[in-house]
Amino acid sequence: MQYTYQYLRIIPFILLPVPILIGVALLLFPTATKDLRRMWVFLSIFLLSIVMIFSTYLFIQEKNNTSIYLSIWSWTINNDFSLEFGYLVDPLTSIMLILITTVGIMVLIYSDNYMSHDQGYLRFFAYMSFFNTSMLGLVTSSNLIQIYFFWELVGMCSYLLIGFWFTRPTAANACQKAFVTNRVGDFGLLLGILGFYWITGSLEFRDLFEIVNNLVYNNEVHFLFASLCACLLFAGAIAKSAQFPLHVWLPDAMEGPTPISALIHAATMVAAGIFLIARLLPLLIVLPYIMNLIAFIGIITLLLGTTLALAQKDIKRSLAYSTMSQLGYMMFALGMGSYRTALFHLITHAYSKALLFLGSGSIIHSMETIVGYSPDKSQSLVLMGGLRKQVPITKTSFLVGTLSLCGIPPLGCFWSKDEILADSWLYSPIFAIIACSTAGLTAFYMFRIYLLTFEGHLNVYFQTYSGKKKRSVYSISLWGREGKKGVKKKFSLLLFLIRNNDKRIPFFFKQKNRINSNGRSMTVPFFTIPNFGTKNIFYYPHESDNTMIFTMLILGLFTLFIGVIGIPLFNRKGLQLDILSKVLTPSINLLPQNKKIFAGWDWYEFITNATFSVSISSCGILIASFLYKPVYSSLENLYLFNSFVKSISNKLKFVGEKIIYGVYAWAYNRGYFDFFYISFLTQGIRFFAEVCNFFDRRIIDGITNGFGIASFLVGETFKYVGGGRISSYLLVYVFYILIFLVILICGGNLFFL
């Protein structure tokens, strides 16, 4: 075991050669690198698979031995200051490693097909590999300064991936917005780190927790100052995990490619804030005001994200607000001190939401073959409908993810969300009512997305548009191709078969692959498949290729069975333990109030709570089915809000149209937070900058320039006076005498008056 841990330090850096080699190869051999570009995908997947296997082994060791391993080495030493780097392996680390690697591998395989048409294919995988490296380094860090280092690298990768299509103004603005918003939280995080270093003189978690606990219990540190430093640390988690009020960047981050949304903005990067609070929970738990603040921010974020998702027309933005609300659940659980429950929901939500995002990518991919590459059209729920027959596998996997997020048993999120709702009643009845209400709203808006996308008849827009323009695509895949008779099983590593004017191009062919306006017509498979170049004509949306389907099916299996790790089981001694609780034993023991987590399992209480939560979710599903039932007459009757308001007003007489319009306007305009920030912050800062500019140029510079001009005029005047001419001297002399006489006469008259 000790021998195994010695090699743990290389985990964050296993993937680092991929972006380095891609960059060097593009500089030295650009043509050959682009021709052999799919080799880098294999290398990325292979290296990440090694990390996954090693992480799984660590998880098994943690389950069996329940131990914590810490290795530290000094990086720089200067008098009393010592900066140390190291790696920490505990249950939280092992869980995050498995989560990052499993979802990362699925996204990489999916991205091979999804991004195959893009000219930035290699750049995409270089960014992805560097992001995985940063995330792995973040979760294995042993101190705060090391976490901050990888924290910034993760933010940089997020900036690059959100703005991947930087030629689009919306993508460029979105990455800038994400960058600036996260800098606000990161600045607070840095101040908090410096504050705790000033208090304790150490940045290592082991020393930090022990010193702060002793100082607080013995009243040797100012409680308000310690709370302020903890609040600044929490600010970093607020920004990274899109909590209120720094949540505004997450919906706009959907401008990046869909695989990025699945990996970064659903499963891993946004979970970094949850990970940070979970890691620091032994420190924060001795500060009750901060714990209450965490719970309050979590419940506000949960309520806000759920309500704002009710009226979004973009499928990815709807899922982004769903992610925001589920992150609110996790933060709320951490604020209650429910360490195990928060991590349980982090795991189940990661797989469910990754499945939903990849499913939305499959839908967008099929929509692009009809409407062309246009995010406003291919991602719009208004233009979807009736896709259940066209994309049956995507529909089934999306439904599994939807039911899981709604909390329907026996899917993954049911077990974790039910525990959060049960714990909320013990913490605060008001917060519990809000959490239960948002559970019903979650079921409502998730089934709204599902019904508007898959149910009903095929949208009239498809029937009219596709009849005018026949769009063609090539079916491409890393693993194979779904042809007319199924998947071809004969592979060859020697050639690329590219259909290009009925000519087959060898593996090392130097001609660049063509990309047409359809965005899906380039075929560059790594394997050779017979009849690969067959061109398929699609009049309607079609099912995705095997690579994309494969990843959705695997994530669907995770979604179905991941809840098993939190279900109590009977061991030989008759105690009721679940896998997650057993693995988290060392971490749970750090929290005094969680030591009784193994006290037992009340099945009657569980069934009662489950019945209540499932009933609430079922009500949300039924209301969504009632309001968004399939209609077939025209596009306007599908979604337009006027008919929606009329139908609600007719069915709910006691609700006025103004209230409905107000709620809809609040949700559709994203709570007016962007308007507030633009009006009061952005424009306010600009006005203040203009005032400062005016003061600097007109007042400060004006005074300086005024003295200069006055000196110049005086100098010019005396230049003519002191010219050495007697006539000039007499003229000045007479001028001064006249001035003196005028003053004397005027003064004498005033005196006599």
C-alpha cells in the first residue's frame, strides 16, 4: 500500500504531455499533426483511463483500510516562511478522482464525434487535457495555496473552453463574463487564505484545522475576524459553483461546445466550490454564523435556479439553471453539516447531469442537419418537438436523466435528494418547505424540457424547412459507423477511408479535410470501415452516431445504479452500512455531530420521507404534462406564451394574468440580475471612471497646465519689457504712474465720501 501511494504524485501530471505535445507538434509539423489528429484522442483517453484505474484502486483501498495518506515536501524556505507542496489522499480525494476520470473519459469519447467537424479539433483536446490536469491537481492538493494555484488554472481552462468559438461575439462575451465574475470570488479566496495564514502561520489542512479549532475554543482569536476570513474563503466557492449572487456567468457559459457543458459546467469544475467547502468543513463548522450563511446562500441559489429555469427557451440554458439549483442543494446540505449527503448528491448529480447535457448535444447535433449551424435555432425548445421517433436512444437516455433529476426511484438522484429533504426538516422548517417546493418545480421544468423536445408530432418547422433544403451528413465515429445494416465490425489501422470524389486517400495524405456549411460533412475516422464513405441524406433529425450513443448508454447505467453506494446494506454483524458511509469514515470522524451517522436505518421513516418527496415530484410531472401536452396544429400553439397564459388562466381562475406574466417575465429575463449588474455596476463604474477622468484632465491637469500657461505669459511679457530700450522703460514707467494716480484719486474720493 505504501508503495502504491509513492506514485500518487504523478496523477495530476499524467495528462500534461498531451497539450504540450500537441502544441509542439502543431508548431513543427502542422500538416502531419492535423492529418493524424485522432491519435491524440486515443492518447488522451488512454492516459485518463490509467488515472481512472489507479483512482479506482485507491477507492477500494480507502474502503478496506479507511486511512488517510499525506505526503509533503518543501518548495521554498525563507526564514520563518516555508511554502510546501504535497498530495493528500482521503475518501474525499478518491471520490473526486473517480468522478473526474469517469465523466472525463466519457466526454472525451463523445467529443471525438461531436467536434470532428471543427477546425479547432486539436485545440479542443489540448484544452480538455489541460483542464483534466488542473482538476486532478486541485482535488489532490494538501494545502490552501496549492489549491489556489490549480484553482486559477481551472478558471483559465474554463475561460478558454467557454470562448472556444471566439469568433462568435456571444462566446467571446460569455468567456469574459465568466472570467471577470470568477475573479471576484477568487480575490476573496486569496484574501481568506492570507487571513488564515496570518492567524495560524500554516496553510496545511492538517495544521490549519487543529490550530483554528483550538484558537476558537480557547477564545484566543477574534471571532469576527475568523468569520470574515472564512466568509472570504466561501466567496471563492460562491463564484466557482455559481451560487447567488455570482451565478450570472453559468447560463452564458453554455456558448461553449456541449461536451464542455457536460464536463466543466455540470460534473467537475462547478463542483470545485462544493469540494472546497467539503474539504474545509472541519474548519468552518466551529464558526456557526458561516455555516448558517452557507445554508442560506444554498437555499437562495436553489430557489433562484429553479424559478429561472421555468421559462427558458434554450435547452442548454435550462439545464444550466438546473445545475445551479442542484448545486444549491449541495451547498445547503453542507451548511446543515450533512457532509455525507452533500457528497452523495454531488456524485449522483454529476452522472445524471452529464447524461442530460450529452443528450442535449445529441439533439443539437441532429437539429443542425436540418436548420444548419445556428445556436438560436438548433438549441431552441420552440423549434423542437416530436423527436421521440427520430432519436429513440437519445430520448430514452434523456428520459432516464430527467427522471433521476426529478427524484424518481430507484434512480440515483432520488436517494441523495431524499436525504437532503429529510435533513432539512431537522435544520429549519422554513428551509425545508422551500427545498420541498423546489423539488416539485424541478420535476416540472425538467419534464417541460422533455415534453417540448420529444413529445407531440414532428415540428411543422422541420416539415417545411427540410423539404426545401436537403442537408447531407457523413456518419463518422471513432469506434465504428452505424450503417444501413448495423455497425460494421471489420477494422483496419492502415488507412483512412475518406469519401472525396470517389477517391480513397491514404493515411498520410497531406490534403486538408474539407468542411462545408453543413458542419457535419467531414469524415476522418481513425479506423477503416467498409463502405464508410456512403453519403446519407436526412430529411428529418436523425439519431447520433455510435460514439455518442455509447457514452450516453454508459452514463445511463451510472445514473441507474449509482444510488447503490448510498443504500444501507447488512454486513455479517448485522449493522446497516452503505458503501459511501464506510468510505467516508475518516472524514466523517472529523465532524463531531456526524459521528452518529451509523446509528441505524429507520425504514419506516425512510419510506415516509420517500413517499412524500416522490409525491411532490409526481405533482410537478403531472402539472407539466397537463400544461405542455402535445398539440399538433401549428408552431404557434406549441409554445408561444399567449396560448400558455390563456390555458393557465382558464384552468386556474383564481390566478390573475398579471401575476402569471410577472412570474414568466421574472424567469424569462433571468431574474433581472444581468440588468441590475449592467445598470448599477457596469454603468456605475463607467460613470465613476468618467468623473475621475474629467477631474484628472480638467482639474488636476488643468491646474498644472494653468500654472504653465501663466508662467509662459509672464515670461513673454517681461521679455518685451526687459529689451534694453529706454523708450520701452519710459512707457512702462508712465503706465505704472497712471495706474498709481488712478488708485490714489479713486481711493481719496472714497475716503472723503
